Amino acid sequence: MQTNQAVQVSALTQGYGKQIVLKDINLTLNHGQILALIGPSGAGKTTLVSTIMGMLRPRTGQVSVLGQAVPNRPLLAKIGFMAQTDALYESLTGAENLTFFAKMQGVPHAQIAKQMAYAANVVNLQPALKQPVKDYSGGMKRRLSLAIALISQPQLLILDEPTVGIDPELRQQVWHELHRLADQGVAIILTTHVMADAEEADTLLMIRNGTAIAQGTPAQLKADYQTDSIEAVFLAAGRQQDAH
Ligand SMILES: Nc1ncnc2c1ncn2[C@@H]1O[C@H](COP(=O)(O)OP(=O)(O)OP(=O)(O)O)[C@@H](O)[C@H]1O
Ligand SMILES: [Mg+2]
């Protein structure tokens, strides 16, 4: 296997009970690349990232992360994860949440303060770090969740709808940081409904009805579908799927 590979998904089928949610998903993500998963609500994006994280065992097919097959519990410490639903300790402050998750991810004690300052700074949360999370707005909770994903400086980031509740100015700042991390070799997977996020990614995987309907770089997809927007690519690929 190439050492540059961060994530490989081969012929993945996934589901819940009798429901099949993902069919024959294949993807490769190298270090230094940003992959955006896009698709309608219920398409299977969260199911796919949960499977890559190892929270769901593949029904059929293989998933390997940082060179190891998942599920694999020790791998979790190497992945920065932001769930679609915030999993925060409401009665603790932002700083206490960050400290807790930093310790869980194995950040050495002496580096926690520096890493907290870095992660909080990316999402402009420094002024609120001493407040309990129960007093945060929805967007502040999303930002804290993103800071938690960043705090251990992981080699793989998996972010489920990271730009929800993030204002346009901060969105630019977050994207600046994601590109900087990718330049340093971090592999990033994110899900989004925002076409502008899709445009920022190096590669896209469009999922509809559990199937990959289009996959490639934004420029390549626009050229293939002879259009100038990712939204139009998605709609055209969806029409092709319906026609089959
Ligand atoms: N824990 C679960 N148990 C049973 N069914 C589930 C579970 N999680 C998701 N599903 C079903 O799997 C399908 C895909 O859901 P998933 O959450 O992966 O979609 P999504 O693409 O992330 O959607 P959204 O954009 O709304 O977040 C849906 O039909 C959903 O009802
Ligand atoms: Mg989801």
C-alpha cells in the first residue's frame, strides 16, 4: 500500500437492520487532500463518515484508515472528529471541554494550553472559553466541536457538517486553516450542503440514494458535465441516476 494513503474505502456496503444505506462506495484519500462528501439529507454521508471512523462495522467491503483496517479503537486517538450532533459537556466550560478531549486524544499535559489557544483561535472562541457550554449559542457549540477536532493536531480530520452555524467571515478563516493543514499533509474529509465548501475541496464524492453518482476534482466534474457550477453537476448526475 502507498504510504501516502490516509483512507481507503473499497466496495463498501452499509446499512441499518434491513435498510441498505450505502452501496458499492469506493474512495481513496491521500495525505494532504481535502475530500468533500455532498448529497441530499438522508443520502448516507454521516453513515459513511461513521464507518470510516470505525463507529459502524462495514457490512461488506473494506475500510482502512492510516494503513489499518477499521473498526480499530486505538486509531480513534489519531483522528480529529467533529460529529454532526455536538457531543459536549454542557456543565463544563469551553476550556474544560477542550482540556478533557485533549487528554483523551493523548495531548501531553505541557502542550494542552498552547494547543487550546491554537484551536480556540481558529474558531474565534477565546473570549467564551471560561463560560459553561450550556450558555453557548448553537453556532458557538459547533465552533467548540470543531476546535475539539483540531486540538490534538491529528493527521486525519473527519468533519461532519463543520460549517453549519459558522458565519461567512469565520468560514473563510476556517477554510484558510483547513488548507494550511492540508499543505502540511493532513488528510481531511468533510460533509457539507454548502456548494461553496464543495468548491474549496480537492476532490468531491457526490452521494445520492446511497450510491456514488459523481466523483472527481471540482474542475474535472464541471468539465465532464459541461457546466460552471458544482450544483449543476450534482443535479445533472442525479438526473442520470434517475434515468437508469
Ligand atoms: N442510527 C441509525 N439507525 C437507523 N437508521 C439510520 C441511523 N442513522 C441513519 N439512518 C438512516 O440512514 C440513512 C442515511 O442517513 P445519514 O445520517 O447517513 O444521512 P446524511 O447524508 O448524513 O443526511 P444529513 O444531510 O441529513 O445529515 C437515512 O435513511 C437514515 O434514516
Ligand atoms: Mg449527516
